[in-house]
Amino acid sequence: MLTHALILGAKSDRLLEIPGYRPAVIDAELYRLLDDFRGFRHVFRHCYSFELDWERERLVASRFRRAAALLHVQVNAFLGQIEGLAH
């Protein structure tokens, strides 16, 4: 079964550029944002009987628009670069 941690992968796997083969998929900032969202999901699903840290959750939620914009830009850039390597 694929978990969100497995999909997000080891930090070095997603940030590593392999010159001549592939660019990095996402940068360090986006990795941290996505990992925060993954952490929120884990806490919400598995610890809902405990009290949530609403200040921290508000902070994570406030970063959603930035993360969505970065994800869009970085995935499109990655795909463009991959297409360029194929030619």
C-alpha cells in the first residue's frame, strides 16, 4: 500500500537533480510545505481523540495557496524539462 510518506518519498529522492537524466521534481520549500500537510493529515486521522493544536493547524492551512501554486509551477517545469530531454 502506498502511503503519503512513501509518495512524497525520501527528501533526497525528490530534490535530487541527476544532470543529463532528470531535473529535481520539487524544491526544498515545496517539500517542507507538502510534508507539513502530510503531517496534518496523519494527526487528524490518527489522533482525532486528542486535542488539536489549532494555532499550528491554522499556520499549515494558511500555506495551502502557496503550496498549490508552487506545485503547479514545479511539476509543469519538471514535465517540460523531461520532454526536452527526450528530444
